[in-house]
Amino acid sequence: MREAQLFNSSLHEKLGQPPGTPVHIGRIYPFDPYVTLFRYSAVDSKEFSDLKVEDLRREILEGDHVNWINVEGLHEVSFVQEVAKLCDLHPLTVEDIVNTSLRPGFESFPGYYFFALKMLYVTPEGSLTEEHVSIILKGNIVLTFQETPGDVWGRVRDRIRAQTGGVCSKGADYLVYMLIDSIVDGYYQVIDSLGERIDEIEVDLQLGPRNVMLKRTFGLRREILILRKHIMPVRDLFNKVQVNGGVFQEHTKLFLKDLSDHIVQVTESLTLSMEMSNVLIDTYHSMQNQRLNSVMKTLTIISTIFLPLNFIAGVYGMNFQHMPELSWIHGYPMALSAMAVVAISMILFFVRKGWIGESNS
């Protein structure tokens, strides 16, 4: 898996290519692409692993059966093209499938519908990871294309294997809904992780500002920008799906509306997280300024106290011959006493004004 990136620097590979030319944009992973197939209906389900492309046509069944074809690996364009040719996909669709920098969106093609999404999740090490995912709904066939093995669809597979959750008694459009719903649930996990990290920085900030906190906060801002880049377009995706009207059946549209509300909630949480990160940065700078002001205040008070003392020492440090105080026996202790009286008087005055010993709470 790769860490999420805000900008993609490999788009130059597509420059000058004719429209519909599939060019893989993204990281090349060290494994051979493979295909898995879930074929199920209300009465039975069957799973096929590591299928060859030529075997897919034989295993796909029409009628009441839903066929979920999942392709792992986009770095071998020829492999993706073979699967696309089997399912009669448009060249522009193949071009979008292998372009991992594609913006999330929805397109309607003759005979099928195309969804492009970003699967986002947090690794055990705590880093934000993204994966380009394409979902195609064509009759009773659902095709999904992923960059690498591993995803957030484990529970969907478990429901199909166990014939539970109602997924097997519904059509292919309901499967598409469940796949997108699992991706959106992954967004919630990412948002929750961001919220926990913001709370940790806020608690640590109360103990005093440190440079590492500013670095962590800027890291959070970068991740929030990445999330906004990949999640905000999903709202437009659902709007286009609802305008189309023919993608999902009536019983699935009710679930789709709830999913749209979830996306709105996620985007609002992202906006709140961005505002919170701004507050943390402003608080950090305010506390730093407060510390600097406290230091400057202390230095100013010390300088103010020593200013008249320096004056007295300067007067009696002059080497004039006719200075009456120089011949006094008690002149030296009298000068020190005068300095002490002035210093103590000024300190008492500052304390009375609240400039010394003022509480910072």
C-alpha cells in the first residue's frame, strides 16, 4: 500500500496519447494481477479464486445469479484489457480504470454504469492510505478493480458466503450499494482517527507548546486536504446517480439516500476537523507569544530596577576631586543602602500593581 498523496507527478505519461488509450498511472506493485468471482443467488453461492480470464465466461451465469468479478492489480494494463474485453467495456472506461489519480465520479455508458472512488483507511502504523477503486454495474454483473489485495469488503464477502444480511436475495445494484457503503464506512474510521489525534494534540498543548506539536498539526492539515480531495467529489457522484434515476432499483434507492446523508456528515466532519486544526495552530502561536511576552516582561522589570541603581553607581563612580560624599567614612555603605532602598521600593511598587507575581491562569 502507498501513503496518500496530495499531488500526482506521473500524469505526464498520458500527454499526447489518443483518447481511450489505457496508460497506468500510479505505483507498480510486485505481484501478478488475479481475478476472483462470487456467483450467488437467493438459494446458493459459490466462490472462485485466482481465475484465468478465459475461465470467467464459462463461470458467469445469467438469470437470477449475481456475478461479482473482482480484479486485484491495475499495473498490468493488458490484463485489465482482457477482463474489459470479456465484459465489453468502452475504451474510455478502461482508461479511467488504470488511472489511479482519477477524480471520484460517476459515468453512464451504453449498457452499464461506472463508479470511480477512493478507498481510504488508516494502517496499523497510523498512516493514511488510499487506493483507487472502480466499480461497474452491468446487468447482473458487478466488476470491481483494485490496485492491491486487501480492502474493506471483507464483511460483504462473509455475508455472501453465509447467505445472510439479505444481500443474496437482492440484485446486483444492491451489491454495488453495499460495496460503496463499506467504502464510506472506511471514511468514518479515518475521520474518527483524525478526531482522536486532534484531541491528543489539544491535550498535549495544554502542557506547553513544543515544536513537535506544530509539525504534527501541519501533518494533520495535509491529511485533511487529501481527504477533502477524495471525499468531497463523492457528494457530486451521488447527485449524478440520483439525477440518472435508472442505476438502482426502488428498494435500493432508500438505502442510497441514507448513504448520501452519511457522505454529507463525513464532509461536515472534515470541515470541522480543518477548523480545529486551524484553532490548534492559532493556539500554539498564541501560547508561544504569551511565553515570549512573559520573558520580555521579566527582562523589562529587571532592566527598570537596575536603571536607577546604575545611575547612582555612575554618579559616585565619577573621578571628580571635589565630591563631598567621597570623603565620608560611611559614604560607601550609604550608597549601597540608597541602592537597596530604591530597588526594594520599586519591587514593592511592581508587586502592588500586579506586575510581579501575577497569576498566568
